[in-house]
Amino acid sequence: MLTRLGFATAALDAKLLTGHALGLDTLALATREQDGVTDADALRVADLLQRRMSGESVARIIGEKEFYGLPFRLSPATLEPRPDTELLVDLALEHLPPGGRLLDLGTGTGCIPIAVLANRPDATGLATDLNPDALAMAQDNAERNGVAERLDFALGSWFEALVGPPPLIPPSPRWGGTEGGVTAGSSPASGDQFHLITSNPPYIASAVVETLAPEVKDFDPRLALDGGADGLAPYRVIAAQSARFLAPGGIVLVEIGYDQGAAVAKLFADHGFADIAVHKDLGGLDRVVLAHHFKD
Ligand code: GLN
């Protein structure tokens, strides 16, 4: 099983999971080895190793993942934070003005705004998510990382979290229609304006989700992966609606798939954004689109 899935880090994973099952860190684990383990301990270890062999990541099993040097709790409702997304945080830290206010859409674990605010004591933010379980996890992570007093949370799909649901019943479909369900001309209920809007939206084309590695397709929530028929649906909403929520000179930063740079840049250009740049991750792949909105 290990060979078939090709786990490159099998020995390390086994150590981490054994330590977790026994409540020991790596050093304590090395000492404990000489004493042997009880049957109950051995069963706990075997259970965690079995989960790993079924494709669940070490971070999901342990329930925690490090991102931007900070600990984040995970739940089935949240995407596992990826190192690739640290580029977006770097760019956010670079572009957020002093005392700036940040809006993160579809926050999941909250890793983006929490990492930004943890490094910028002058900044405040608002994080949204469609899933109440994800939002609760993000709130918990904000508390763990000491930024809860500067980060607000709002439940809803994209900008609906800020303006409230559309007045008509039934609720708007997830994609299409009014491009996010916010009716034209409605303004933010809170009157909030942001210097920076960030998002790592779902951007995998629906048909491609099934082809992803088991660690991703079986354990990351589909809601956090599936970006509609062409994977671009969330960017259409964000490009169409962001301007209304941005302070003059504000910026949008979105994570993208490696082959989506040109398409996403064009969507923002079509909605009046300028100075659009596609940034590459450490692997040399297109990963983040930055777009400026200039108010007249
Ligand atoms: N980067 C993730 C992956 O490749 C996708 C995350 C997303 O859709 N936002 O699985």
C-alpha cells in the first residue's frame, strides 16, 4: 500500500503519527522506544498509520498544519493550507498600507488573514466563508494565533457575507445569476471599505476534481476545490464585485491554478482593474494574480 501510493515521506510520517498517538514529541519518542509500548498504545498507532495508508494526510490526522510559521487547526470543512499560498501572504504584507483593512473571501482555516494580521499589528480584517463550520474553525485559529480582536467574521457566499442574502427566495445558485447573488447597486451593510481583498477560492474545473490525488480529492472539501465548469467561476464573482468594497487605490490578490494566469488577468481587466501582474510561486508556476483598482 505504501509503495502503491508512493509516499515519499513514509518514515517521517510514521514517526510523527506514532508520536501523536502516544502523546510524545520526536525527542521523547526516541527515549520512549527503549521502554516498548502497551497493547493499547500499539493499537492507537496502528489506527493512525492505517488512516495515513488510506491517503489521509498527516496534518489531517493530527488536526493541525503549520502555515507561515503559525499553527492552524483543520476540520473536514476546511482546505488544508498549502505552502504555495504563502506567496499570497507575502504579497499581502507588501501591499497592505499602514493601518490597512483586509477582506478575505472563502477563508477556510483563516490562514491568509491570520498570517497577515499576526505579522501586522496595525492591520484589521474581515474573513468570510459559506460554511459555518469553516468559519468557526477560522475563529478558533484567530484566537490561537492572537489576532481575534482584530479579525471579524461573516457567514455567506462571497460578497453576500457583507451585504446579506439577496431579498428573493429561493437563495441564489452558487454560481452564475447575479454573479455572486449581490444585487446591482446594493452597498455594504457595514459600510466597510477594504485596502486589500484576498482569496484562495476553489479553482479546479469540476471534471478535474475527480482526477486529483487521493489526499486532495478524498479529504479536502469539494466546496474548497470545485471552481465550476472551467474552474474560473469564483474569479468572475470576485472581479465583478470587488470594486464596490475597495478603498480608493485598493488591490485584489487571488490565488490561481498554474494555467489560469491569462484568463484571470483578463477577467480583472474587463472589470476596469489595471496594473495587473501574475506572480510565480517557488516552483516557478503562476500562482497569484494581483490587480489594482483605481477609483475615479
Ligand atoms: N492548490 C489546490 C490543489 O492543487 C487547490 C486549491 C484551490 O482550489 N483553491 O489541490
